Amino acid sequence: MRLLIIGSLNGQIGAASQIAMSRGAKVSQVDDIEMALGSLRSGKGADMAMIDVNLAIKSLVDSLANERINLPIIACGVNTDATTAANAIRAGAKEFLPLPPDPVLIAAVLEAVAQEDSRLVFADPAMKNVVDLAEQIAPSSASVLINGETGTGKEVMASYLHSHSNRSDKPFVCVNCAAIPENLLESELFGHEKGAFTGAIARRIGKFEEANGGTLLLDEISEMDIQLQAKLLRAIQEKVIDRVGGSKPVPVDIRIIATSNRDLAEAVAEKTFREDLLFRLNVVTLKIPPLRARKVDIDVLSKHFAKKYSEANGLPPRIVTDEAMAKLQLNPWKGNVRELENTMHRAVLLCQGDTITAEAILMPDGSTTPDHANGSAGHAGSASDRSSTDAGLVGRKVADVEKDLILNTLDHCLGNRTHAANILGISIRTLRNKLKLYSGEGAAVPMAGSEYRYSA
């Protein structure tokens, strides 16, 4: 996690940076927006920026957009009223963070932007087989494809590979191909020269050059436009890249790790992914099993997250009861480890006393989790529910039912497009096109950045 601090606020942001560093973040600080842009253009890079709310946030956001730099912005202020905070959000900040800094709040914001805890926690034999293979190939420079459902821990596995490689002292740079719009991704990866397009007022170094000597993670690579895949293939084969608007190839020495929650062989058959690029990427494939296939890990991870969030919230250790564990074991965990983590975080906050009982295992809205047991009563209930649901669907247009399904799923995922697309079984590109259509029709579409909203 790389954090860029912009401004000082009489040392209060400096105090925030100290907390961030204690959480494992690498922090750099500049005095103003011009210096921040210079740092980003030069290839020093950042995963998130904290900026003094009194600085020209909209100017920074506009400059980043014009120069195709994808960077979440967190505004910070001391004794700031609600109007100032709201204006910062309207100017393009993802969130407002009050100062003096609160360690728990800063940790939550950092974790929302980048999973800072890359330690692998597992005990199930199915996961051990994957980790054993990862340890065997980690020292090499071979490209690796990590495949698995959303939330299984693909990014954590990529970080683990880097930390056990011969490049561990060099940069580990991540690019989420699904989160960055298509028209920005090329510049994000390869950088651009001054004058390459409107808004390119200076040379900007891309992620390939930032990662030189180290590892580049291409997260959710299946969502990359097929035309850009051709340029990526050349970069991997020839170990050179071309900046947008550049006239001279730039040599790079990096290891590529790619992740996907889709079967790329199927994407090749659908002609949305290049077969030659797939051959280049999957020198070795690590397939992470879903959490429902790792029953032992449900036990181990539940206890790990209970301890983690007890400490993070300054609470005594929470013990998971046998009844609660039995309930956790019944859940199919469609959101995998990420869903389990959120569930245990909730349980730590909602449990009575120092034990997490079955009553504390709740849905995000506070309702009880569904009973996933397969008894006869459950089947009878399913038939009844299906009859009721059918009655509610008859007479409605398919497009209207689809619209409700997509918007309700997105709302359930707190605006997280990637998670919602995975649950719906569609690509992130298809989801974005649908949401653009619904927004144009006047529908209320959950914000994409809502997963960052931790403060009041």
C-alpha cells in the first residue's frame, strides 16, 4: 500500500501518515498539488492520496482525469463543518477523514483501498496444495495466472508470491483492469508522453515502468479490452513498452501475475480474450478453491477475523461458540473469504459479551442469515417461496425483472461492481452498460465508491 500525503494541516496529516506507516503503508509527502502531480508523473506511484481539504481538490481530480491517472482521493480536515466535507466529496474525493486522526478509521480506509494484510491464513488440505505449488514457483520469474471466484484471496496470493520471490525487495504494483475505464487503462499501464492527448501536459510513467525490476499484478485481466491485449502481449514477449504518444520503445524487466474470476479458456472461445496472450500468462496456473470447498479454513479464518477485528476495535478477544461455528459451516459463502471477513467483523461489533454466538451471525442489514440446511422442511419452504415468487413475476417484462435483479444485487454489494457482476454471472463490462442504461432512464444506481465510506 503506497500512500501520498498532500499538504500538512499543521502536522495533523503527518500524524495520520505515522498511523498509516504503522499499518504497513509506504508513505510519501508533498506540500502542494503540483508537487503531487510531479511525483505521480515520475513513476513513484501511489495507491491512495490524502489531501488537505483546504487545497483545490477539484483541480487535482480534474488534472488526474485529464492525464489519465487513476487514484482515489481522501480529503482530510480539522474541525471541518459538514458543508466543507460535502463539498470535498462533490469535488471528487472518495471520502472525508476528520483530523486529529483516528487509528481505527484510517486503518479501515486503507484496507478499503488495498488489502494490507497479505499473510496467508489456511489449514485446509485443498488450500495447502495450492500454497505448496506457489512456494515452489515463487523464486522464478515465470508468469503466473491465479484463477478463482471473487473473494477467494487472489490478490493476497499474488502478494505472497512476490514476497517469496527473488524480486521481493523491488516494487509490487497492482492494476485492477475491471475498475479502470477502458479509455484510461492504456495510459495507466504504459504511461504517456507530453501532448499525447488533450490534458497530457507532461510525461507520465505507467505501471509497467513503476514495477520495473519487480512484479506487476494485472487483477481481473479478463475485463481488458481485446485491442489493448495485443499491446500487452508485445510488452510481455519483447520486454519493452510504448508510452501513449511515444516514439521510442522503453525496456522493462518485470514479472507478470494475472488474476481472473472467469475461465479464460471460455473467454478465448467467446473471442473476448486472445489465445496467444493466455498461453503467455499461464506458464503456471494457481487455482484457488472456493471457501465452501475448504471447510477447515472456515473454522480457522473465522477465528482469525474475530481476533483481528477485536483488536482493531479495541475490544477484548471474542470467542466463537460451537453453535456459531456450526452456523458458519452451513453457509455456502458465495462471496468467499471476503464475505466471511465482513460477517465476522459484524459479529465482533454486534455480539453480547465476549463470545460470538449464533445470534451474532447476521446479514449486513441486521437480519438473520438464511438457514442453509437441506432438511425436508427446507425443501417445502423452497417450493412455497417459489410459488410466491412466480406469482410476483407473472405479467412483468423480462427487462424490468432483470433491472430489479441487477440493481438489488448491486445494492446488496454496497455498490461494488466486480462483486455484483460475479454474483450475477455477467462481465463487468455488461454490468456497466446496463447501469448506464438504467441511469439514463432515471433509476437510482448505487455509487461505485460506496465501499470507501467508513466515516460518519
